[in-house]
Amino acid sequence: MKARKTLSLIRRILLFILVLVVSLPLFPARADTSSCSWYEIFVRSYQDSDGDGIGDLKGVEKRLPQIADLGFDGLWLMPVMESPSYHKYDVTDYFAIDEEYGTMQDMRDLTEACHALGMEIIVDLPLNHTSSMHPWFLEAVKAVKAGDMENPYIGYYNISMEKGSKMVPIAGTDYAYEEQFSGGGMPDLNLDSETVWEEIRKILAFWLQDVGVDGFRLDAVTSFEAGNTEKNVELLARLKKEMESIKPGSFAVGEAWTGLSEIQKYYESGIDAFFLFPISQAEGWLCRALRARTPASKYAGYMEDLIQALPDKTWAPFLANHDTGRAIGSLQARQNPAVAKFAQLVLNMTGGLTFTYYGEEIGMVGSGDDPNKRLAMYWNDSDMTLQPPGVTKLEYAYPCFDDQAADPDSLLNYVKKINAIKKEEPLIAWGKTEIAYSDTHVLSLRKTLGDATCQIVMNFSGSSEKTFENTDKWNIDRTLCITGEVTESGGVLTLPPYGMAILKP
Ligand SMILES: [Ca+2]
Ligand SMILES: [Ca+2]
């Protein structure tokens, strides 16, 4: 009798936990089969298809089988919507493709082609601001100038008599509009307006349902209401809820360019992932660790912070994007392709969704003025797009794509190997990550997913081999080395410089 009572109590507790879990306002986690090796493309600089020298959607589609062959399984297109600028972060029509890039039919074709190859595709969605040439804004300014302050378009933007560094006066009136990215002709939308939310819902539905993309990269989310994280998290939660009601399982990754503790707060919105800015760039975790005298333990320290801050979240590590200097510069790897390769390895073994900016896979360089970071993809010396306007430094440090494709030891082919290993071993991207071991030069990450587990052992020294005591007597499942081989003798692994082994029980 007593045993039965205990059993029924346990059952009741279990049921209670089940109800609690089901009623939590969380969206289902992404399946461990969804895209984990994402590729960011600046369409203008990627591949031209019609001879005008400007990259376009048909050009991307032409290169798609090659991108898939490299093992990238998700595509992020920088803005493709109608816009007067070369970068297109200032939209004039959310329902049209910029004619420089092609047509909406091209977009649908590209989306279909991605899906046929088992790839997901997301588009950049700038919602913090529109172009100052957007019909909504033109209408609003016209109304302010005419003194028609009841005009509904005025409420689309933050127009008031307020003064401040982010307020731009409307000529001939006492009014001004908010513009967080000043000088760019990008007035901030009023995200408190229900009318604006009706527009946003239409935009989301159009892209998710009508065009069929898998989701969005959300631009500048910390500027939604500048300086108000709590508010931004609320707005993002609403955005995610709208997306989920339109297309369950659709994906969003947010650009919250801020520190780890802030990023942690942004995850409370339910948005799938936020770019891990602290790991990126010359002063980020990865470059810092690789420059340190004790690189493995240094990186382990950063990983501990990450694990503690975002234990159950999908991470989105990256090294460089269209706004940052390229990794070859940050890593000081112009003369040292090995360190560029190893950085890619560590980045990808960290876990979660890795984002690779086009050209990083061939070690393109560029820093300083934005256009320098967005140079034409270096396929070869004859097949390149025009350079974006405003380039002040034009150079390519590593061989072109075609040459690297033909060289088994190239950075390109090394990246391809990493992507292939990730595809074969879902534990790497999707497993829960723990630090199993670290010393000055050796780091072992343990990954767990359901019943499966593995250890990823990496030698952070670029000059000498290091040993690792395989105390659990796990088997070597696979290895990836730049030079030499991993060997084992008497329960001790010897890893060559920058070598890696994956061990399994
Ligand atoms: Ca073109
Ligand atoms: Ca804003």
C-alpha cells in the first residue's frame, strides 16, 4: 500500500512538472538537424549573373551548389529589399527586391533552390528604421510641413519637438525626427505604434509565407528603443510570437551588438539566437586567446563564462561580419594560414550555429571603412563583381577561390573539412558543452546530446606537439590536423600543433 501511495505521489509530481513545462511560454528548440553552418552573403559583391558587374540573386543561385558542397547549410542574405543605398539597410519597400539584385521571382527561385539542397535561407530585416525615401516617411514629413499633425504617417516615426543628438530637425518646422544611425538617411520607426505593428505583421507574413524564407536576421535590435533593454526584449518577444503564429518553427537571429550579460537578457525574448559578439573581432575571446601565452586555458575561461551565462541557449558564434574587420587581419594571419585555419576550427567546435561571412573561407582581408569589409568575392582574377563604392583599400592576401579549391591544403578545403565533420557529428553543434579539461595548451570540450557524448581535444599550440591523458580510455573517433597526425600510446594522446581529436566512449 505504502509503495503504491508513493508511486501515485511520484506520478502526481511528474504530471505537475509536465504541466509546468508545457505551459512555459517557450518555443520549441530547433531540431538538431536544422542548419548549423550558416553563410552570410553581401549579394552585391558575390556573383553577377547579367553582366552589369553588380552581384545579384541569380548569381547567388548559380553559386549555390558550390556553397552547399563546402558544407554550408544555411544562407543569410544581407538586405535585398528595395533601397537607395549600396548596402540596402535603409529600405524603401519591404515587399520588393531591389532591382539591382533582380526580381521577386528570382528570390522565390533562390529560396526554392536552397530548400532543394536541404539549406535554410533567411533575409536581413531592418526594422529599427526605414530609408528617409520610404513613402511612409515622405508622407510624414510632407504632413509635418503642411501642419497636418493628425496625419497617421507621422505616428510611424518618432517625430516631436524634442531636441538631442539623435533628433534631426525637419526643415522649416519646429519638429524633428529620431535617427539613431545619424547621417545615413535612416529615420527610426516608432515601434510603439500599433499601426506600425500591423505593417510589420504584413512584412513577416509576406516573406515567411508568400516568399517562403525560413526566417530573418534582425538588424540593430539594441536600437529598437535605444538604451532600454527591457523594452527591446518585449518588442522582440512580440516579433517572435508573430513569426511563430505565421510560420511555426521559423528562425530568427538577432544583432545585439553588446556584452555577454546584455546578450543573456536578450535571449529572454525567445528569439532563437543572438550573435555572440564577445567572441568576434581582434579584441574578442578567440583572437585574444590565440594571442595569449596560455591560449587553451584562456579560451577555457571565456567558455566557462559563456556556459554560465547561456547554459541552455543556442549560441551563434562568428569571427567577422560585414561591420567588422575581417578575421585574417584580427588574427594577424596574413603570413600564417595555420592560425586562420585553427581559429575556424575552435570557432566551429565551440558549438551552436556558426556564421561565416562570405570570403572568410578564403581568407579575404579588409578593415577600416565599411566598403573595405565588403569587397568583391575573390573567385579568380576575371570573374569578380565591381567593388562597392567608397573602397579605400583594395587587396586580397590569400589565393583566389579557384586556386584554393584546387589546393588540398588550402584554408578553403580545411573549412570544408570542418563543415563535413559537423554535419556527420551533430554533437558538435547541438550538444551541451562542458569543459572536460584544460591546461596551457590543451582544451577538451565535452559534448552531450541525449545518450550520445564525445570529447573534442584541441592543441592550441601552433609550434609544438602536446599530450593529453586519455584517462577515460575513450576511442579516437576522428581527427583533423593541419600538419602531422594524432598518435596514441599507453593511454596518452599526442596532438601535433593545432591538431584535434574527437574521442568517444
Ligand atoms: Ca547583376
Ligand atoms: Ca529605434
